Amino acid sequence: MTIIFPIIIVISLVLYVYYKVAILKTKDGLNQAYFNAKSRICLGSFIFFFGINQYIFYGTKFSLFIGIVFLILGGLQLYTGWQETKHYRKEWQRLNA
């Protein structure tokens, strides 16, 4: 169980960097906003699972407090990224229908 979180952390960090580089490669503003929303989801999952992993690894009250802060910040990033992704996907479908 403890190996799952580091794998998710590394994958989300790699995807975050991938989407940030994809933003630089495209010139279309809508695609840039969509890739930015996707990168926000990856950043949120990185922070979220990093907070869980730190509490499991250390198991102290201080790491619990920091983990809760990371869970909240990561959850907010995930939620915002998810909402933006849905919005920009619908906007792309509306423009390219």
C-alpha cells in the first residue's frame, strides 16, 4: 500500500510537466487554457497524494497537520482544474462542431 502513493506522486508530477510543456508548444489560446486546466489537475493530485504519503511515512501530529493542509490545497486544485477542464472541453466542442 505504501508503494502506491509514491508511484501516483511521480506520475502526476511527470504529467504536470508534460502539460506545462504542451502549453508552450501550442499557439491556440483555447488549447493553452485546456492544457493549463489539465496541469492543474495533475498538480492537485500531486499535492493531495503527497500530503497522504507524508502522514503515512512519518505518522506524527505535525505531519498530520501538514497533511491536512496539503489535502485541502490539493483538493482545491483538483476541483478547480476539473471544473476548468469541463468548461474548456465544452467550449472546444462548441467551436469545432
